[in-house]
Amino acid sequence: MPVERMEPRGAEKLHKYYEVYETIGSGGFAKVKLGRHILTGEKVAIKIMNKKDLGDDLPRVKVEIEAMKNLSHQHICRLYQVIESPTQIFMILEYCPGGELFDYIIAKDRLSEEETRVFFRQIVSAMAYVHSQGYAHRDLKPENLLIDGDHNLKLIDFGLCAKPKGGLGYELMTCCGSPAYAAPELIQGKAYIGSEADVWSMGVLLFALLCGYLPFDDDSCVVLYRKITRGKYDNPAWLSPGSILLLNQMLQVDPKLRLAVHQLLEHPWVMKDYNSPVEWHSRQPLGHIDEDCITEMAVNMKRSRESTTALVKEWRYDHITATYLLLLSKKQRGKPVRLRMEPHVTEEAVSPLHAQLEVKKSLHFADDEDAPILGALDLCSDYIDDCPWVPVSRQTPQGVREKTERIADDKRLPSPLKKRCIRSPPFERHQVTGQHHQEKRHKEHQHAKENRENVVLQEKNADTFALPPPRTPSSTKKNTRPKNVLTTPNQNGTPKAAGSGSKEPVKRKVAESKESNNIEILPFSPERRSRSLDMAGSGDSGKKRRGGRVFGSLERGLDKVITMLTPSKRRALRDNPRKIKAQYNVTLTGQTNPDDVLNQILAVLPEKNVQYSQKGYTIKCRTWDDFGKVTMAFELEVCLLHKPEVVCVHRQRIKGDAWVYKRLVEDILSTSSI
Ligand code: ADP
């Protein structure tokens, strides 16, 4: 199916249909921004790729696009539209506000068996569907599972997927994915069956959910590969016999002895407390036509229902497809099936929907309470700073001044918001938005009703998302602190700096592993390769386990903080760092002075080879590989927790391998002794 060709610039067309907001993620090749589809008012994720940067990986993107066009499932991130220009590709995707499963696991250190089961059933459901469509995913890991507004998982990143021509039973040869999750037959360079390799990765994923660290891990790739090919790992004491058995059945070195996905669907561990097999059929089958959506589009486009249906059925993944799928998504969430109408819409021969999009400025957001804020932010310069297609002139002081005047004149904005936009420095405003999103996300989460499986668990565990729960029975035993601020003492020594296990260039590592194991070189970019190979850090699993506690456990000494924060100190702090609500990516400190915390972190960063820039209480951090490429980007922001007012550090991974990030930030925070 053809993608929509853009003339003259893809970005212009993107802006015609979507409002574009802040960057919410970044991968090996792409930057992902939050967006809003103007006509439906729905939020979307916009994956932006520069063709020049993609280089040899361009086919990977094409593979991903083709796969996503063919997959429609409740646990797979939906593709809505593809916009292509001579230089860029934009993929418009279903927006998943809950972040990566990886961040969720590390925030909680590990998940309970019950919560793991909820997520694992969804993973099995998605994978059974993917396999039923003839695909193998080949890059399953918690970074590629996002959490949506209803706390359900959505699988992303199909760039490495394969659809063997002769069916899934046919053997594949390309070794790909992230080494820690790769099946033994795959890293040995043997021919392998994609679905069998996926089950291995699901086993590693299950282990990571239940344990909070990887079953096979090592600084050295060669040693890591050896561990994987032997298939030996330690079961921690907290695993139930049922979990141990299931892991063992999935992490079988011989693929023929490994469970198949169809066996997982009704495995006793998977069925426990449910008494029903995993439901894996798509609830949103491809090609389904919803009459209400068609009617709304037909009215809007001033076309007959028949011709509208014919247009939608072309599935061109253009703006028609996006409008239809987003309307359908609204309907499925119980929202009105409505498109935003403008009083004077001119009909356009090819696509009337497009004509309406020119009038973006006067749209309103009646059914979405955060829309005015987003609308306001469209006018804020922090947004354009980060937006590659915004003319440079708009980023000059003059441009900002003009913008300020526009904000002041804009009748859509409530005055308090205008004041905030005009008064605050751009950076601060950005953070205000983030907080707003989190609050909104929390609300959405509270209202989540669609997923039967999760509802049960959420009822049991209402504060799941708010704060890490106590991680071990011992940590909760004598804890008399308020529930919201439960913590375990930081018993960590200073873990090794991420990547410090080896200073040798990535290329040499690859060569070495190839030499010693006669393994085919992984055919992905240096960036992706380094993400995987850089899985350095803590050595033995014992160390890792201790390290794994830090995110959940730096929330220590809180009693002390609460006592020491006298009202006068609190007043003095109030004007400075941002006040935030507790979230799972926030680490509480044992300190009372945000400036001290900030300075302590800043002092440690050079030691850890982290380059940074600081704006107010936010530190933007980066690490580089030996070839001058950014391997990791993340932000640390010193904040005050809303209730009770204590100093905390808000962490946000922007780019880079998740486990390396985890270790590095643990290292920074524990070394700064905050
Ligand atoms: P790449 O293909 O370059 O690896 P990804 O597709 O993995 O990029 O996206 C990079 C990051 O952007 C993800 O890890 C995630 O944090 C964020 N992201 C991607 N898609 C979405 C989405 N649909 N909703 C929210 N965040 C997303």
C-alpha cells in the first residue's frame, strides 16, 4: 500500500493535520513526539525519522510500517497514518501515556506474581496474534511494551520483525534483537524458527517482570553469549514453584523442548485466578467498517456513505485512514463519534477532510479538558525549540517576543494560563505541561474500564502507579511511615558506572564475540548494537539485585525529611523547584535542601563521564560512545514532592539502553549520597 507522498515538505502536511508537542521518547533512529489529531482531537504519538540518519536502516522502517499496517490488536500499538517526504518519515501511532514497561518494572523493583500475570497474559495474547498473522517479532523486551491510558500493554517496534514467505515454520537466519533477550539458536547463528525464538524472549521478559533483573547478563558479550547458550540461570528465593516451572519450560535451550505460544495460552500458571485461556483474537479486526464512523465522516466530507466507505476501504494509511481509526478509537472508549466541524468548510475535490484542516487555529477542545493547555503550549517557545521544522526566526528573542504578544492576544487562552505562558521561562513551562500530563494520565488511569483483566487487579491495588510498593517483606515489616512514602534503606555500595566494565570500542567487542563464538554479526546499526552491547554494569547477579533496589529504595530517611522541613524552609523552597505528585519515576531523597541535592548530583556527573547541561533544577544528561555518538540521554530534575513536601529527583530516560540507564542513574544517585 502506498504511503502518502508529501510535497513539498512532510512537516508542513504534518502540521496541517496534527498539533505537535513535546518529545516523549527517542530510539535508535526516531524521535517520538506527542501530537493531537486536529479533526478528532485525539492524542497521538508521532514517530519522526530522518531518512539521511536512517541510512542502511531505512528498510527496517519500511518493514515496520508494512507489519503495522497488517496488525490490528488490542495489545499492539496501532498505526494510523504514514507521511513521507523526500527527507523524513512520520509514523502517526496510538499514544501510550503510561511509558515503557521497563520503567514500570524498575520503579517497582519487580512485580508481584499477580501483576506479572496480568501483563504476561497480554504479552501472550499479542504474540499469539502476531504469530497467527505469520510474523515473528524478534525484539521482544520491556522497552518495546508500552502502557496505555488504561494500564494495558501495547507492543511496539516491529522494525526487526520477519514474515517468512513460506510461513512461520520456515527457518530464519538473521541474528537480531537485543542480545540479553536473544534465544541461544539465534546468537549461535543457526537457522531458527522465529516464533520459537520469540518464546525464549518472552521467558526472559517474564523473568525480568518477576525478578527486576535479567536472567542472563554480563559485562562481556562473550560471557553473556556463553551464559545464554548454556541456559543456566539462578531462580531467586521469592519465585513460586509455578513460576520456576514456567520459566524453565520457556527458557529451554533446545527450541523443540521449549513451550509453544499456543501452549502458553492455557498454561496452568497463566490461567491461575482466571480459569480461562488467554483471549488472543483481535477485538479490532483489520478491515472492519464501523457504520457510525462512516456516517460521521460522510457528513463531514459531504459525501455519500458509500463513497466514504470506499475511500476508507482503500486503507491508504493517509489522513482518511487516520481519521477513521481515531474516530473508532473514540467510539471504543465511549466518547462521542464526532469530528470537529467548521462553519465555512470548502469542499475539496480529492479529500474534503484535508480542506478543513487548514482552519486549525480556531478549533476548540470541548471534550478534553487538557486541550487548552496543549493549545497554549503550541504557542510556547519551549515547544518550538525542540521542533526541527519550525523556522529558526521563530526561535529568536524577537520570535519569542512575537509569540508572547500572540499569547496575550489569544482569546482562546484563559488568563491564568496566559500569565503562566508569558511569565515563566520556556523550560519551566515545559515542566508544567509534563506535570499536567501526569495528572491527566492519572485521571485517565482512574477512569480505565475497558480491560477486564486489569480492572480486577487495579481494584486490588489501587495505588499501583502512584509509588513503588515495599519490595520485600522485610522492608515493610517495621515501617511505620505513611504508605505513600514507604521505602527501604539504601544499602547499596556504589555500583560500577554503567559501561565502566569495558572501555574498549564497541566494534572490537563485536569482533571479539564473533571470533570466539563464530557468531554472525548482528545486522543492526552501531547505535542499536551499542545499546545492546553496552549492557555492562554490575557483575554478578547478587550485585544486580542490590543495584535493582535503588530506584525503589532511595526514598529513604523520609521521616527525617518531614521533620526537618520546617514551615519557613518550605516557604523558601516553594518558589524554586517544581512541585510534583508522586510517580513511579520519582526518587525521594533524604535531604531537605534542593540546592544541595542539585549540587551533589552535578558534582558526581563528570566522574561518571556524563556530560550535562543544567537549566534551573533540571539536568539534561548525555553519554557518548567512542565514536562520538550519543549512547544515552536522560533528564534528572530536582523537585519537591507535593504531599508531603520533600525533595525528590524526577528521572526520565530519553534515549539509550534501558538497563544501562537504570544502572547509571542508580550509580549517580547513590554516589551523590542524596
Ligand atoms: P526506535 O524504533 O528508534 O527504537 P521506538 O519505536 O522504540 O524507536 O520509540 C522510541 C521511544 O519512544 C519508545 O521507547 C517510547 O518511550 C517512545 N514511544 C514510542 N512509541 C510511542 C507511543 N506510541 N506512545 C508513547 N511513547 C512512545
